[in-house]
Amino acid sequence: GDFNQKIDYVFKVVLIGDSAVGKTQLLARFARNQFNVDSKATIGVEFQTKTLVIDNKTVKAQIWDTAGQERYRAVTSAYYRGAVGAMLVYDMTKRQSFDHMARWLEELRGHADKNIVIMLIGNKCDLGTLRAVPTEDAQEFAQRENLFFTETSALEATNVETAFLTILTEIYRII
Ligand code: GDP
Ligand code: MG
């Protein structure tokens, strides 16, 4: 655990995107290597932490998850406050969740520090046969908006660790 460990940095990273895209399961996979088959909409959870070593420094990642407010687009400015990273998550089988990324990005940029590192994530790549968002569409959007991009599966643990490590390493690089 974190007990008695010297922490060099704490990085706050926020998860945003439509309801049911898999934000909570991505966090469960990263922080606890778990996947909860019948996850209910999260109630009251604020953040989870995971401590890792980057370049010989101890970094505590504090990953914030919404408590279902995204349903009403009612994520508050307190949620974004102090964030140095953001993961914009869509469900690659739900076109609408990708189309909403521009709005989430606008909301994020309206609240967050201008140097925030942002990663676009197309989740549920295990459901490839139901894909509704071509990789190229997401790549193009990410390139235009200057975002990192990857596709993940919280269910099968595909690219989840890599996605978090990429954003945390980039945050470390620019601070
Ligand atoms: P949130 O509302 O964005 O936090 O979404 P959840 O993490 O609660 O996930 C919503 C639903 O999608 C749940 O039924 C999850 O089991 C499911 N889910 C989440 N991630 C994945 C994934 O990578 N693959 C599949 N097939 N289902 C997923
Ligand atoms: Mg959730």
C-alpha cells in the first residue's frame, strides 16, 4: 500500500464522457485489476488512487470518476479543479457517445488548466463486430484537437494499463 511511502507527485486525472461508456470499469481495471459485470451507476465515489514509479519518482495517480452526474451533464467545476490529465471516453459501439466528445472537450477546456493532458479513449474494443466508430474517425478528431488516442477494453484488460501509463508519463514529462 501507500503507507510510509514517500510520494513525489500527486496527479489528478478526471474521467469524462457519456454515461455507460465504461469509465467506472476502466478505473476499476486500472486501480484494482477488476471488472464488475453488473456495475450500477456509481453513487458517491470520488476517486481512486494508484501509486506507481515513473523515472525513479513515486507518483500517486488520483483518478476521479463521476458519480453519475454525466447523465445530466451536471459535472461540476470542482470535479475539474486541479486536474492535470483527462480521459475522454466514448463507447466505440455507440456513435452518439463519440459525437458527444466535442461537447465534453469544450466543457473540459472551459474548466481545466490550459496545459491539461487529454487522452481520447474508444472503449469496448472487445465488441469489435458492433463497432460504430471507425478508428480513423477518432484518430482524425484526436489529431485535430491535439489529444492522445487509444482503443481499450476494460472487460478484457486491453490497453487499459498502457493508456493510463501514457497519460501519466506525459503529465510527468511536461510538469
Ligand atoms: P460509466 O457509466 O461510463 O461509468 O460506465 P460503466 O463502467 O458503469 O459501464 C457501463 C456498462 O458497460 C456496464 O454494463 C459495463 O459492464 C459495460 N462495460 C464497461 N466497459 C466495457 C468493456 O470494455 N467491454 C464491454 N463489453 N462492456 C463494458
Ligand atoms: Mg460510472
